[in-house]
Amino acid sequence: MAGRHSARILRTVQRIPTGAVASYGQVAREAGLGRRARLVGHALRHLPAGSDVPWHRVVNAAGRISLPAGSDSGREQRRRLEEEGVLFEEGRIDLRRFGWQPSLDELLWGPPDP
């Protein structure tokens, strides 16, 4: 089932701009998948090596990295976000400040065609 929705999820993640983050739940909603946040995690976990999908811009609803603390992937995600100007305070990202807000055009007319 995840494969059926993966393309929608990955297109949504590609819309998150540099310097912004979205929660797994937000990505699911923007992709038209309601409350399927775990499906988003599944799709991102199965990205091929070298993918250009900005997986690092997806965090949990608390503004934290969901990867295991101290893992290579967790350190890589934090490094990439900090390089984009995203700030962490006590391990959290302020989603009000760095959270992705789709443009008014996207909200009214939907995402741009691929």
C-alpha cells in the first residue's frame, strides 16, 4: 500500500522549501493522505541512496528529529537543517518559526504540476 502513495508523499516533501520543516502528519495531510504520518516515515525510510528528496526537512510533531539520538542519520539530518539556517533549541525546532506554510496559490489551487 505504501508504494501506491509514495510518489504523492515524495512530491510533497520536495515542495518543502530550504530552511523550512514539516511534520510527518503535515506531509500526509498535504499529500491528501489524512492522518497517515507513519506512511510518510515508511516512504522516506525506503528512499534510494543518493535521492534528491529533501527527507531531512521532515520532523516529528514536537519539532524533533525522529531518528535515534546519536545515530549517523540523525546527525546528518541535524547538520543539513543547520546548514539551511534551521535553529535547534534544546533539541527542538520552533515549528512556528521554521514550519512550512504552503503558498496561498497552493492552498487555493493545489500543488504545482510536476
